[in-house]
Amino acid sequence: MNIGTAASRSGLPAKTIRYYEEIGLIDPARAGNGYRDYSGDDIHRLAFLKRARNLGFSIDDCRQLMALYQDRSRASQDVRAIAAAHVVTIEEKVRELQSMRATLQTLIHACHGDQRPDCPILEEIAGEGVS
């Protein structure tokens, strides 16, 4: 099938599919005319990648997960280790987001939000705020 059909069936944009091919995550066959010819297995791999990316896995993690998925003699502990490391990364991002939210809430509370030009939010962003 062509890239348009592959995009439709996998739920990924054609541009993303081309990118995944460029970085070696997929390798579709080529038809006699040189066009990509996606198989059902290619669509399955693309859908796998889409779900993994939706869970926030990096491209490198996706590469490892794909290799493990295709390796029928894999150890599930290897997959678990990748997922557990990803959870640690997510937890750190959550802490960072919570810290940003707290800082912004403090700044919003400190801002009068009136016609005066002084603004603690802009001062903090400019590095002029008192921390």
C-alpha cells in the first residue's frame, strides 16, 4: 500500500512515517517504480510506534522497544526497565511542572493586574524579581 493508505491505517501523518523511515525505525519495501510499498506488518509497527510515542517514550526508547517487541526471546525485565526509567522521567517532569505552576501562581497573586506599568511577572521573567 502507498504512504497515504499507510498514514490513514496507522493514524500517523505521512511526514512522520517518512521521518521514521529516515531514522531507520521502519524500512518499507519499494515497488518497481521506487515508491514505498507498506505491508500489514509495517502498519502494525507504525501503530506500535504511535502508541509508544503517545506514552511519551523517546525515539531511542521506541527503537529499543521495537527491537524487544520483535525479539521473541526477549526478557520482559528489559522492557520493564525501559518503562520504569520512563516513569522516573515523567515524575521529574511532573515535579518541574508543579514548580512552574507554583511560581506562576505566586507571581499572578503578586501582580495587581491594573493600569499601573509595574508587573512582578515581567520583572521575574526579566530576572529583575526578588527571589
